[in-house]
Amino acid sequence: MDSTANPEFLVEVALAARNAALELCAAADLQAGQTVIVGCSTSEIAGFPVGTHNSAVIGTAVFSALQSVFAERGIYIAAQCCEHLNRAIIVERDVAERYEIVNAVPTPEAGGAFAASAYENFDDPVALEEFFADAGMDIGGTLIGMHLKKVAVPLRIDTTSIGKTTVYAAKTRPKLIGGPRTQYDEGMM
């Protein structure tokens, strides 16, 4: 049986995604108004090589679970598309004010099922070519690093997999500048 059609598997995936989001919020001390870049391979979640078995139902299950955690805290999701859209980012229009909007609508076949679900479920979605998020979640080795602020710090969270693939998390912090006499704000580390 195809795991993407298995209701128990979808519940397991959604629960793991929700737990990972809760853990990321705590570990990164995320605040209202901040953004989390999410790269998500639904193929990898289902146990297939990236880009070979896109699943709209898995994409929607993961998006809904993450959104239930982040939206309640005023944190925005930035959904990374796959390489067919050059890893464009889907965000709500009000998050995009500092960035140049591009014209692309993700589908499961070009952009990925997770990004397509974000586009369908956001209130006013737009696509961006570049973005610099405050934290990130990489589900299935989607390489989100290019969309994090300059100093990314890996986070160890208890939820290490979603479905049949790995999940990695990161936060960002301001650069440390100066020399040996410089003092730093420990709260920003």
C-alpha cells in the first residue's frame, strides 16, 4: 500500500511535524513577527528519493501541522520551493515588503507539494527569489541554508524524523564583530 494514502501514516507525519515545530520555537526562542524557512520533500517523507513521488496530501498534512504551531505564535512560514523553481520562496505578502516579488505559482511537479500547499493555504501568497529567515526546518535534505540569515546555528531537537526522512533545525544570530575588547549581548547568542 502506498504510504501517502495511509491515514495512520499521515497522522504520524502531522504529529511529528507539529512536535518539531514546537521544539524549534522553544530552542530558537522564536518571537511573533519572525520567520521560519521550511524546505520539505514529500517524496523523502514517503521513503522515496527527492522529487520522485510528490504527495499533495503529505504536503498539506505537514503544512497544516506547522501552521497550527507557528500561526498561533505570530510566526511566519516561508516555504522553500524545489529546484524546478530555483528554490523560490512562498510567503504571505505582508512578509515580502523588503524583497522583490517574482511571478511563479508552485505545483507539486514544479515547486513541490509542500510549497504548493503553502500557496493554496496562505491568505495572500507571493513568490520571492531570495529570503533571509530567522530560523529554519529542513525536512528531507532540501538545503535551506541559502535562505537563512548569515550566521546559522544548528539546533538539536528531539524530533529527528518526519515520516521516513530526517529533519534538521537551525536558528540564526547576529554576527559577532569587533576584537578582544568587544563585549557582546549574551541574550542575542
